[in-house]
Amino acid sequence: MEKESKREQLLSLLGEMPERHRVEAYTLKMEERESYVVETLILSMNGVEEVPAYFVKPKDTVKKRPVVLFQHSHGGNYVNGKEELLKGAHYLQTPSYAKEFTSKGYSVLAIDHAGFGERRGRTESEIFKEMLLTGKVMWGMMLYESMCAIDYLLSRSDVLADRLAVFGMSMGGLLSWWTAALDERVSVCIDLCAQVDHHTLIETNNLDRHGFYYYVPGLAKHFTAADIQEMIFPRPHLSLVGKLDQLTPAEGVGRIQKVLSQTYQVASLKERYQLTRLHAGHFETAAMRHEATRFLKKWL
């Protein structure tokens, strides 16, 4: 099946989505930090509720910069959301990614996904159930909003449209590789602790290790995790995983790596795909931070 028809089939499993329209942005405040500027935004994108966001950029004035869409993690912490970009998390290295990325010359956008940050108030399971009853899929809406976030980024005059990366840890990593698979405007994909093969979860009785948000009706009948990630090819893709991470069973990681390594190698593009396993659990190590920033510097 052609990549585009595969993409359409995958989108069809993700439930009803609102029509895409121009994303309107409202700036609530601008704040100068030590080395970067934070814009606190409200994005009008889904026709249902407004989406709070942060856009951070280096202080020194350059007209256009490459940009990273930072996808926040889950971590059972519904308070953090987009704050993870500015404040980090106990399972992430320091400094925060706002400081890390802006120090390297990138601008960064982070949004609160449904149920997190300033959008909390209903439980994840309640959101999931309501969407299921009304023909929507929670994961599909999270991806819809991720693609709308890209629409917004590319409407900004200070962003280099052809130099856009997605980056995230855990749930944010899953959002990153799914967004890159569905949206070819993404130039580079980096995911941490997020190489989840859903068939392996079924086989190893590990489905409860992931929240309701990630489950898509009928997905396992039509797609493997590797099938989805092959849609990122030939764009650069880095995955960093912990060998001891029970949320990403090693057998499934191996399945994904085998398929993608072959896909990139056959096209003589093996330097564009990297999956690195480190002796760690479900957290970012110093080595992961080093590899992620190195890969971004090379490809973005």
C-alpha cells in the first residue's frame, strides 16, 4: 500500500476530528528569563476548547529560527502539562528543555494536551469514555491538536518552516513519532522511552502499563508500531530507550528496530535512523540528553 493511502487508513482509525482551520493565537503575556523569552499563549484550534501553550525563543534577535514541537509526558502528573518544558520533571535531566533548546538556537512550542495542565478538571478515563461514545478517539484528538500546533508554528514569521522537529519523552515520545508519521511537515523526530509495540503489550500481558489515552479501536488489526513508524522514512528519526524500561518491552523494541533499520539501510540512509538502548529504566539519562542534542544538531 502506498504511504499516503496508509496514512489515510491510519487517520480513519483515529475517530472523528474537527475540520482544520486557521489557528488563532492570543498572547497573554511575554516574559524575559535569563537566556530566553517565554510567550504565554491561548491557541484556538479545535472548536471546542482553547488550548494553552508556551512558545519560547532565544533572547538574541534572529529573524527566523528552526523550531521544536515539545510534546509533554504523562508521568501520572496531570498538573504539569506544558510546564514540563520550563520546569522539567524528576525523570528528566537538567537543564529544562526550554533552556537546553534555546541555548542551541532553537525556538520551542509546547501545548497542554487534554486533561493536563490548565486543561485538567476531568479524569483521563472520563475524557476517553465521552469521546468513545461520541465517535472520537482521545489519541486521535491529541494528534489532531499536535498537527494544528504545527499549523500555528508555520504561520509565525520567526519560524523556519522547513526545519521543524518533534521531541518528547514517554507519552510525549509516542506523540512525537505518531505526529511525524502523520505529518510530513516534520523534518526530524526524536522520542525517548517511547518505543511501544502494541502487539507485544498484548502478548506479554502489559496493556495496563499504559493509560487509556493511547488505545485506538481496531489499531492492532491493521498496523504494527513499525508500520506506523515507517511512514516517517526517509526523514531522520532517533529513538532512545532504556533496556530496563517495563513500559517498552525489549521484544517489541527489537521488532521495531529490525524493520526500520532495514527500511533505512535498503535506501542507503542508515545514518538517518538510530535506535539506542541504554542500561536504564523509564527516565532520561545524561547519555540520552547528549545523543538527543547531538542528533538534533546534525539534522535540524
